[in-house]
Amino acid sequence: MDTATTGELFASPPRANLLNVARAMLRPGRIGLRSIGRDVLIARYAKPQSRYLPLMGTRVHYTDEGAANSEGTLLLIHGFGASLHTWDGVLPQLTRRYRVIRLDLPPFGITGPLRDAQGRPRTMELPLYRDFIDAFVDTLGLSKLTLIGNSLGGMVSWDFAVRHPGRVEKLVLIDSAGFPMKLPIYIDLFNHIGVRMTSPWMLPEGIIRAATRDVYGDPSRVSEPTLRRYADFFYADGARQAIGKMVPKFRFDDVDTSGLASIRVPTLILWGQRDRWIPPAHAGEFARRIPGATLRMYPALGHIPMEEDPVRVGTDLCAFLDQGRASTRLSETTFQENRP
């Protein structure tokens, strides 16, 4: 691949700045004086297939769907500020042939924060996410699975694959976290003490809506119900406190990525070239670090391509999961590089 093409492929789009934040704060909408209780969120956003698993002091919201005689088990893990709903669009394609489990990672979605003995939200760091995802997988008795993770969920996924190589059949990383980066401004706000102190009682809905639009390559594609759902989950009881404790620990410069070279399962990396949250250059870095990984870039999509264009992403996921068709569907549009 020539240098010019590589530079264009991994170029970062312009990121939001303080002016964008100021404009968002002035938009009409809720300011978050009241939190939304779990029962209300369940009534609004639970699925007919929703289940609740008692685990680590909370009830984890998840769904377990798919083919009765499935060809394998998929575990779908969402990113920062999202929920299992981010996979709604790709689910119909995946459940035709696979058992598909998706969950709300704490402190997000209906699951909400993990809490300590005094009922205070715990600080979510990678070691605690390791304990949580291990306990979730073990409790469900999943001995073999394919992991599909986006953003924060991508880091949880590849870290699990590094630590449990015998339990992972395939791995899919979608705009995954893991390498050092500058936090998106909508997350970095929580690094400011004033925001951390006031956000549990006041967080303008305009900020949440602007952040949600920012993860789409084309912000006009975000629907009003989607904007409302993201805001409601940020306003969930304890969520803002948990996020305020989490973000200052949300550093990637101390994440050990050396284990990526040990991953030996088929790996697919999907990335939106309009990702304003995690640099598209990180896509190439994952492809270089993971032996034999296949990379596909989406020129018009952003940080959550499976939500923005679910038919296209779902088709690529199924092609990868079905090894017999993967080479014909992906060969003309993927960049492969196997250097360590």
C-alpha cells in the first residue's frame, strides 16, 4: 500500500472543541436535576428478551437470543456511554445462525453502576472490568465464544482474548480502545473537578446529544429516539457519579498492549474513517499488532459504524463469521498487514 493511500485511509477527521461544547450547553432541553430510576428505564428500554443476572452486587441487564441449533456463541460488548441497544440493527443478521448475547456494561444502560458495601458507585477501571466480564462469562457457562466489541467494549474484548486464548474462537474489534490517545472532549469534561462535582445534579441534555451526534460519521443519521435513549441512560440513578469517578482513571497510556501479538484467533477489525473519538490510525496499529488480522475501513462512518449502517456492518460480520464466504466478500476492500 502506498504512503499517500495509507495517509488518507488513517487520517483523523476534525474533533469537537470547547466552542462545540459551549453551543451544546445553550441548547434547550433537560438539565438533569433529577435522576431516572431503574424501574423507569426498564419500562422504557427493556427488551422482550431482557434478562437480569445477579452479579457483583448488581443485576446485569442482558439478552440471550438466536438460533436454537446455533453455529457458535457471540458476545457483543458496547462502548462508553452506550448500551446493548447499540447492536439492535445488526442483531437480525447475526441471530439467524448464532446464539447472540449482549449486555449493558456497568455503569451504563439498565445495569447501572457496580456499588460498594456502602452503596456508592465503584470506580470502573480495566482490572475491575476484567473481574466483571470473567464473572459474567463464567456464570453463563460460556466455554467457547466469539467476542465482538466496540470502543471500550473492544478493549474489554481483546484483553479477554489475551488472557483466555483457549476460550475465544474469533475476535472482532470495532473502533476499539487500547492505545494512548487524547480523550474526546465530551468525555474529557469529566476530568475537570467542577464538572465532576456538578454533573450528578446538573448536566445539560445538549451536551449528551452533541456527544451522541459526534460519534456518527454523519450526525444527521441520529434519530430522536436514539438521542433520547442516550440521554436517559446518562441520567440514570448513579450513572453520572460513576462516570465522574471513572473518567479520571480512563487512561490508555498505561494499558499493556504487548499481549496483542499473542492473539492467534481469526480477527476482524472494523473502523469508521470519520471516527472523531479514537484516531483511525489506531485501526492500522491493531492490524499490525495482531497476527493475521483483517482490517476494513468505512469511509463515511464514524465511531459506532454498526449503529450508523447496521446492514453493511452486519453483512461484513456474517461474512467473517462464515469462513467459507469471508475471502470473497472482504478480499477487495480490506487491508491486511501481518507485521508484528
